[in-house]
Amino acid sequence: MNFKIGLDLGSTAIKMVVLNGEEVVNRKHVPTAPGQEVRAQKLIDEALAELGISQNHIHGIVSTGYGKKLFMGANKHIDEITANALGLFKSNNGEACTIINIGGQDLKVLTLSDTGQVVDFKMNDKCAAGTGRFFELVARLLDTPIEDFEHLSRFAETELELNSTCVVFAESEIVSLLAKGESKDSIIKGLHSSVARRAAGLMGHMLLQGQGVIYLDGGPAQNKGLVEAMEDELLCEVKVLPYPQFTVAYGAALALDL
């Protein structure tokens, strides 16, 4: 058995996967909070207990994400782009693709060749608009769990256009819409379209050139309402892996033997 662990210490969540070879045998996540190393180690300990193995059975640990160097027990640190590319390329059977990754504090777009190489890359980390933090902000303003966004947006009778490109102004815009009596579902549908437009704008020439299938990745990709908004904006199918929030952690684990 060849067990290895990938840790993605992100700005909003810590994700962990345990692989046996290239197969995921355990996955866990927990919100990011002070004491990231302790929280990450707890995830590992819980996984090992469930698998009935000890730390001695682990071939190695690779960390990535904003807090990758905070986990002192890692055998290797790699950047998020490398981990994301490796994880998705292995998951989609080695096809060329374009990845839109919505992280906690940034929005990234990268294109991969049919050999898995990153041939183009763009990132917006200057503003929280269009990121996981943005969704969390809207959830608080609407007093609605993010898990309900998909359902509510599908039942929206209208789609409100959110024009603000800055998260601070977007907050004021949403508060104003609520004060006018606009429904939550219409605001959420507008939010999805706003994020989709932001992603398409970041892609720019990458969208025109095209690079295989388009994947939406990261925690927000679990929201099918957002996926549908992406497809409407990009006028093409947008695919999502079964566990999109763990793609980067999976890629980190695979990078151990590279």
C-alpha cells in the first residue's frame, strides 16, 4: 500500500485527502481558523483512525494553499496552480481543458494542454468580488445558507442585475435591493450571473482561443445554480468534478512522487 496525504490550507477551508496509490480513500475538510496546523493534523488523525492505519503507513504529506508553509509536518510544499492542474488533469483522464477555480479570496483561470502543462493562467486576487468570500458575505446579508442558493435561484421569477464590481459597493447595492423589497431568490440569481460575467471577463482571449472542456472548480462549483449561470454566460457546457473542493488537495498528494 502506498498511502500519501494532500493538504490544501486555503483561506476559507482546510481540505485533506488520503490516497492509496492514486485512489482517494478518505477526504475531509474544516473551516479555516487560527491554529491551522493543529486543525489540519486533526483531520489527518481522524482519517487514519477511520482507515485503521498509523502515521507510519503514510509515505509522505504535501501541502499547498495560502497556509501551506504553516504545516510543519509536510514533506513537500507546492503552489496551488500546480496542484490544481495536476489534480484536475488526472481526474479528467488527461484531456486538455480550461479550469475556472473559485477560491476563498481569488478567482483563477488556467488552461492545460493535452500533456497537462499549464499553457495560460490568469488570477484576480485584488478584490473579493466573485470569490468564496463574496458568497459568504451575501449569505450573511440575506441570512441564508450558501447551500440554499442553488434551490432559491432556480425559483427566481426575475434576475436582478448586480452592477458593482467591488465587493464593498456590491454589499451596499444588495442592502439597497433588500430595502426596496426585492426577493432573495432574485438577488441570488443576479449574484450567480455577476460572478459568471466576472469569470468570463477574466478569461478574455483565453475564452476565444478555447482549450478543451471547461471545468468549474473549487467549493462554489457545488452550486448548480452558479454552474448554469456560467453556461449561460459562456454559451457552452461547464463540467464539474464529483468533489470540486478537493481537486487541489488531490493534486498536492499526487505531487509527492514528482
